Amino acid sequence: MKLPLNPYKRLLIYNHADTRMQAQQLISVISNSGYSRLMKTLYANSLVLRALLLVTILFSSVQSVAATTKHVIENPSIKMVIIPRSAEQMAAFYEGREFPANAIATTREACFFTIGIHNKTNDILWLDTQQWYLNNKNSTISLISKEQWKQRWGKINLPQRFQSTFRWTLLPEQLDFQPGEREGGNITIARQHDPFNLVATFNTAADKKGTPIRLEFKNLRCAEDTEQ
């Protein structure tokens, strides 16, 4: 597998080819720290390999998701994929990582969506989830931030190793996509039953002053457990 540019920032490749093995359908969730800081911190604690294995397991199920639940928008500039994840899917993943029961119960309070983004331009594309707008027929919807998750984990005294594992699976809140680069991870919102829309805006160019890219996904829903 050929690594993308800046491998210290993105260690995995999100592969859109349906015929490839599931293990190749990966989404990097490595944060955009500087090279020296990231390598010293992660390699010293053997976390790069751990993160690689965790993301491989989590996202290798992309092909098993029903086609009707995969939302895709693609144009000459960008491809963005949104896949709803059920509470039981996420609970099974974290249970497999030996998360305590109260932490798994906490994840069930949220809806998870796996995001895949591919910058198809020859310029920089800027991810900033603060420029994403979500709403249903009644109100706006807020993404659950990494800081809010940290607060939730603090309330149940979740050990740091589990917090780190969880953090690897989240979509970076801010990131610069180099030309041709692919990136992804999970976003989360409070669990709800009504459909909602998501409008994602991306600034472009090194100075962020290029023509913005705006994508609108309509009628997204939280995935329901199979037994429901």
C-alpha cells in the first residue's frame, strides 16, 4: 500500500475501490500535530501501531453497510461519504477494545457517523467542522466536540488509555487537505430519531481565500440497531 504525503499526519489510506479487500478500506484519524512532537509522543508509547490496528478494525466494515445507508456527494473538486453507525456497531467495537460498561453506555447516548473526504483539487482544502451546519425541522444540531467527550469521560473517570483509543476514531475538527489527500473519522451528535440535513463548507487555497466548496446532505438519520 502506497502511503500518502505527510505520512506522520495520515498513516492510512481511505480506499474507495469496492473490489479491494476490506482491510484496505481505512480512514486515518491521526491528528495534525507537528512531525517531531507526534513521532516522539506516539512512537514512544507504541500508539501508532495501536491506532493503525484500531482504525483498520473499525472501518473495515464499510462494505458490510447497506448501500442505502451510504450517503455520497462527488464532484470534480471533492468526494465526501457519510455512513451512519448503529449503537450496537459502536458498542461491539469498544467492547472488543475492553472498554468498561459505563463507557459503552455513554457511547450509546450519541449517534456516530463515519466521514470520508477526498480532496480532488490541485490546491489545499481546509476542514473546519465549525463551518458545518446541521439542522432538523425543529432546530439546529451541534456536533459533540472532542472537548465535550473529554468532559463526559471525566465524569465516569475513564482511564486515559481508553480516552486515547476513542480519540483516534474521531474526525479531526480542523485539518488541511493537501492535493489528492484522503482523510476521515467519526463525527457524533446527540441521539435522535428525526432526519436532519448537514451542510459542510470547506475553504480552499493556502490563504483560505479561494472559492469555498459547499456540500449539502439531506435527510440523514441515526442508524438504528437491528433488533429495533
